[in-house]
Amino acid sequence: MEGALTLEKPRSNIIDLFCGCGGLSLGAAKSGLGATLAFDVDPTLTSSFQSNHPNAELKLTDVSHVTGADIRRHIGSPIDGVFGGPPCQAFSSIGQRRIDDPRRTLIGHFFRLVAELEPAFFVMENVRGLGFADARPVLENALEIVPARYKVLGPLVLNAADFGAATNRPRLFVIGFDPNRLSSLSVIDFENRKRPAATVRDAISDLVNVRPVTSVEGLDLWKISDLGAGSEYSNSLRSFDNTFTGNQRTAHTPEVIRRFKDVLPGKLDPVGRHPRLDWNGQCPTLRAGTGSDRGSYQSVRPIHPDEPRVITVREGARLQGFPDSFKFHSTIWHSYRMIGNSVSPILSAAIFSLIAERLESSLKLKMARG
């Protein structure tokens, strides 16, 4: 059965903080480190989490109110891993970066829970702006909470395109591990996992030949018609029956259509600032937009390489590295918020496969020692 990210039942106690729709969890699950328990406060952005991650339990609650003791009582000990992406808007290079934004404190709560749970490893993801001079003290102060025995890598900036995705999406990571429970990790180890980026053509060219089937659970359902048109990349993301959701096209006005027709590949629409995708390049970073509590601003979506329209949700998901079996929201706006807030599952899988290997080698070493 095809599909690069087949979910596996969790074998460890793994905690996903600020889980969103579950991009990090998806890559972790592919590596056998899927979340046991996940937390987030947003019911909309997590609306499809449970269907995409049936082996994880989702708690809709504010992470700042959760304690390590709460988690231990719920799932037991020891805790093998903690990962997550605290809200990044307060540190985004395109945002206001206000020092009084309450979301800045959530970085501290992530590392507070790391200190309380004492996992074998942790992975924290955020935007590059967290490493800028005005925000770096927030990160450094939070890291001081972590027990001294942990080895900490980063902050590292890792780009999804460098690990085989079709999107140019650099993100900041801080990765730590207890050397008594996990074999050594280094920056070089992650460098050695890099491989050539997929292109826009690799990711979405086979979605030109699709037909609507019906709807399921309020989502539009489609099927790929030309089964021989895929690349290695797209074939790895196809579902077992070649169906997928989230392909409704945006209805543009005649004026916008005329404008989009004039935009060359790799160039920007001068009015809406929409970038036109190049078949032979990568997609720029897909942005999330905002929720209704912060103005309901929709993100600027790229223009399709050939057609005078913005890309669909499924095309955005393919570019990011989500498999076709992954479900988002019934509305385009919220689906794009899910994608724009997420880590590429391809990058996530590269990170967690390495961690899983080192956990396994540590376990074998302990067994050999008796």
C-alpha cells in the first residue's frame, strides 16, 4: 500500500504540546514515536486531529495550566518524549513582534513541562524570528529551566526543502536529549539526513487530472484519474484508493483572473502579492492567516503554475508534504490555517526517525549490559 506516512501505534509515552492539526505528530508517528497525549487550546485547528491520529488522545486545554504531575497521573511514567510548536506569531518576522504579546510566555511553559516530565528527548519548533536578537532572551531564559544533564542542540534552522519537501520553509528547532537514555545526537547527524528538494511539478502535477466523487463528513472527495501521471514524491503521498479531500477551487472575479494570467512563474501579482509557482521550483512558505479573534485575515496563497487561480487546499498540503489521506477542515480558510501553522511532515519524519534510531540503540546497549 502506497503512502509515505503510515501511522503506527505509539510504543512510548510521547507528549505533543500545541499540536494543531498534527504535522509534527505525523512525522513522529511514521518513526514509531507517535503522540500518546496531545494538547492544544484551539478547537478549530485541532478539529481533524483525532481522525488523523487515532492512537493519540487530544486534550483541549491551555498548556499554561497543565502540570507535569497532571500528565504523569494520566498516562504514567516514564515519559519518553515531549515535542511541540508553541504559537509563533509573537516572534514572526512579518508580524508585530510585540514584547507584551502573551503568547511569548508559552515558550517558557513548553520548557517548564520538559523540566517537570524529564523525557528522554524533546523537540521544540518555532519561526526563525525566535532566534533574532530581540526574541533570543525569551528562548535562553526558557532553556535555563531545563536540567543541566540534558544535551541541547540549537537553535537550528532546518528547511523542509533540504529534506525532500516541495516547499521552501525554514523553521527553528531546539532539540535536547538525556544522554543516559538516548545515544548521542549532533548537528552533523541532521545534516546527513538532507536530500534533494522535490519540485512543484513533483508535488501537484498529477492533480490536474482528477474528478469529483462525492462528499464525506462534510469534505469534498476527489479521485485521481490518470494513475500513471505521478512522480515518486506524489506517489508516496497518494492514498491507497487514490482519493483525497480539499480540492475545491476558489472562485475568482474576471478581473482577478485576467490579472493572474499576466503573472509569470516565480513573479508576484502586483496587487494581491500572490506569488506564481514555477513548475521546476519550490513553493514559498505557506502562511497561516489569523483566526476570528485576531481579525480573520486570510493568508496570501500562491497562484497555480498554469491556471489563473490560487492553489487548492490539497495542492498546498501536497507541497507541504501531507499525505492525501490527511483530512483538514471543511472550509478553505481554516484548512489553510492548519497547513500554514504546521511543520512539514517530511521534515518531521527526518527528525524523529533519527531520534528513534538513537533511542533504539540506547535500549540495545542497556540490554547488552544486562
